[in-house]
Amino acid sequence: MKAYVVIDGEYRLRDVPERSPKDNEVLVKLKVAGLNHRDLMLKDRVKDKGKSFILGSDGAGIIEKMGDNASRFQIGDEVIINPSLNWYHKSEAPPKDFEIVGVPFAGTFADKILIHEDFIEQKPKHFSWEEAGVFTLSALTGYRALVTQGNIKKGETLFIPGVGGGVNSFIIQMAKALGARVITSSRDPKKLKESEKLGFDRGVLTTGDWKSELADEQIDMVIESIGGATFNRSLEVLKKGGRIVTYGSSTNDEFTFNLRQFFYGQYKLIGSTMGSREELHELIKLIKEYKISPIMDKGFSFDQIDQAFSYLASQEQLGKVYIDFAK
Ligand SMILES: NC(=O)c1ccc[n+]([C@@H]2O[C@H](COP(=O)([O-])OP(=O)(O)OC[C@H]3O[C@@H](n4cnc5c(N)ncnc54)[C@H](OP(=O)(O)O)[C@@H]3O)[C@@H](O)[C@H]2O)c1
């Protein structure tokens, strides 16, 4: 099988041996694999470790082979990969043995993936292959941040800086489906205009003066993923006693933070990461009910995977970038 692996510090497409599924494993022939910010980060981090890795957390395809004890699915079933390994039930934090598909386990940037049958799900029928292949990591992260950790309620006002993010595009659609008023931002006025199809109520420029522009809003919750570049400004527009949920830091992990203003404001800071299989099942129910689909940006062939990474790094995209193995 063909895979995108790190060799001598460089990523290359290589032929690698195909393993047969054992016990409860299944071999899925992938049709589409989705790219995430995590792949960009890991691509730099793992390249000097002298080992070979297959990146990629999202994907969808068809079951080609099954181990002797696998029984949840059948050969030929159309499935999506659940990248959130070993986290079965909703809990305050992931279990100790939680891992994400794609480093340290072989990921989806390969034309086939071997995975335990517990971590695949039936492909939602209203999704195309492209949509199915980019869905899980972003949507599951967004679901837990918004619903489990953020506990969004009907009628609340939510601010989500950075409309261009893959996770944020799901959060906006889910928050609208659940009856929230949604405000978002972007650095790019064109992106803000194009993303109106997500259904948000108000959009502002990330470069603008949020404090004065949003002075007329009572923001109950902010979902922050940009990190150091915007965290303090997000806190400034949150109503006193409001909650700020963070699941990412696309800019800086570390920055200065005014503790006194925070405790005077009686704010609540909540962390969130990925989600459990139980939350994935809830999410699939929600997206089926409200016909929520990923926002797609651009597809690349497997041979063009380096270009796909460069495109993701450019941050020009609005929505998901993916590899189409049939191209
Ligand atoms: N904890 C988890 O389980 C988990 C899962 C998935 C992702 N993440 C993290 O969540 C973050 C978002 O990931 P993603 O893949 O959805 O999105 P992404 O492609 O990294 O985009 C995030 C958005 O943030 C805005 N942004 C980025 N840099 C900015 C800057 N310097 N100033 C202002 N705005 C900026 C941009 O919005 P505009 O282009 O609209 O301006 C961008 O589109 C990443 O940090 C990622 O590592 C965490």
C-alpha cells in the first residue's frame, strides 16, 4: 500500500507493507483523508525522531478485510474513522490510554488503514465521500467544546473568533441548530462574506475594535481557538460571569493574562479536547437531524499531498482541505 511517511527527516510517498487485520481489527480502503491543523504541527515535530510515521487523523472508506473476531460491520460497509482512540464514554477528561489516530498509530495519509472496529462508524448517508472524510476530528472537537464542556443553551449569545477554522465552521452550524445567537470574526472580509452560508447572526473583522463594536452584545460564552493573539480581547467582550471555552491555540500557547480582571469578572475558563465515542454518537444524531455538513474547500490527489500541506499552512482556506485517493 502507498503511504506518506517521514524518512530521513523528509515526508515522501512510499510503498509500505500491508498488514492483515487480526482479532477485532478491520482494514479500511480509504477514499478520502482530511487534513487538520494537527497534521501541520506534527509534520514538523516528529520528523527528527528517527522513526517513520504516517500522519492523518480523518478519513472515510470501505471495509476491505476483517479480523476473525470483528463483528460490528461487514466487508463492503462504508465507514468513517473515529480518530479518538480508547475514549468510550463521556468523562471529565480523556482516559490515560487515549490516543489520536496518526502518530503514534499509523494514520489516514495512506490508501489503507488498519483500525480496531470500535473506532469506525457508519458513514452518514447525507454525506458525500469528501464530506465524510473530513468530518470527524473537527466536528467531534467542536461538539464537546460547545455542548459537553460549554453547555450551550437556547437563546444564549456565543462569540467564535476565526470563522476560517475547520472546527469553528462546525461549531457555528451546531450552535445555530441548538438555538444560540452566533457572532464570529475573520481577518479577511471576503472570507467573512463567503462564510455567511454557515448561518451566523453577526460577523466582525478580527482586526477591528471588538470592545466598542460588540458593546451592544451580552456575550454568554466565547469559544477561543486562536490563542495568544486574541484570548485577552475575547475575554474583554465576554459578559461578567460568562464562560470562555478553549480547545486550541493556533497562535501562541503562552501569553500574559490579567488574573485580577479575571476574578473580578467572575469568569469561567473551560478546557476541551476531542471527544469520546459516546459524544461522537450524539454528534452524528445531531448532524443527521439538522442536515449539518462540513464546509469543503479544496481536494488534492495523493501525489499532491505536499501542496495540500502548503495550502493548509497558507490559511487561505475556508473549510476543509482533503486528499482524494481516486484522483
Ligand atoms: N484540542 C483538540 O482536540 C483540537 C482539535 C482540532 C483542532 N485543534 C486546534 O484548534 C485550532 C483550530 O484548528 P482548525 O484546524 O479548526 O483551524 P485552523 O485552520 O488552524 O484555523 C483557525 C482560524 O483561526 C484564525 N487565525 C489563525 N491565526 C490567526 C492570527 N494570527 N490572528 C487572528 N486569527 C487567526 C483564522 O481565521 P480567519 O482565517 O477567519 O481569520 C483561522 O482560519 C488549532 O490550534 C488546532 O491545533 C484542537
